Amino acid sequence: MAIHIIDFDEVIFPFNENAFLFISQRLGRENTLKDYPQHKIFDYHVFTNFFNISDEQVFSLFTEFMYSPKHLNAPPIPGSINGLRELISRGEQPIIGTARFDLEKQSIIDYFKKHAPDLSDKIQVYTLGQGASKVEFATKMGAKSLVDDHPKNLNLNGYAYVIDGYIFTTKWNKHLKDYELPKGVKRINNWKDLLNKI
């Protein structure tokens, strides 16, 4: 059975824009998505710099957002839920591997229960935390492929011969040329593209 490690944020759940609007509102700002720095590869410093707040404040607001109705009710990335169903129907196993922390795991489980209750007991969720190597995790799990939106999580190094790496196109990584991606990583533009390649 083929195993695929799939990121949650920006591959299944539209985190960046929704978190941006939530934090803006919590801070009493009136920002819109036009204000979001779309051209920057996402990390939490995008938020600390834009809102001029500390790392601790950002992570606290992230956690608050993850357990808010705005998180729970945000529509999934187009095609993602049916894409997970398709992989399972093929006899393959999608596993969520996210940089979220353990205390945020339940927010993902709750999200699946709301948007895909038929999948909630079929999808395993692993919260790896910031700084963990998703490539090493995928290798330990015996995965065929790793799908993520951030190039730093797809640095295959010596693992390229055992695992396929795919970068999921978003507004903040679409400007990267193929030669700027980690060696061996292929770009996928949407879930239909993903299902045709993995």
C-alpha cells in the first residue's frame, strides 16, 4: 500500500490568508487580503514583521485561530477532500504530516469531522512541530511521496532515490522557478494534477 505524507496547511486547509485576516481583526486592524504579502514564502516572520508583534504573540494568535469558528468553517482547498477520498479508494494511505504542534492537533481532527466526516477515522494526523524534518519523517513512515507547499520541507538530499517530493503551488511559491526548488522536487498545481502524478 502506497503511503503519501501530505501537508495540511495550504494543501488541504487555506491557512495563510485566513490566519492573516483573523489576526488583523484580533489586533483591531482593518487589513484585507490585498495587504497580505503574497510574494513572500510563508513563515511566521511574515506575520511578526507585518503586524509588528513578537513571535510569542504570533504563535498564541495562531493557536487561538486554530480553535476558532473561522478556522473550523473555512472551506478546504478545492479538490482536497475528494482527492483524499480518491487516494483511499485506490487502496493508498494519505497521512497528514504537519508542522503544527501537538496542542493544535485536535483542530485538524475537528476540521475533518466537519468537512469530511467519512474520512475522520481513516486519516492519520501527525503533528511534527516547527523545525522537524518532514523528509526524514516520510522516510521513516515508508512513504512513496511527500507533498508540501514550502520548499524548505522538501529538501530531499540523500532521500530522493526513495521518496518523491512534490511542491503544491500557492500564491506565495508560484514565483519560484524549477531551478529554485530543491533538487528532484516536482511542481503540482492543484489536486487533479497531484492525483495524476503520485
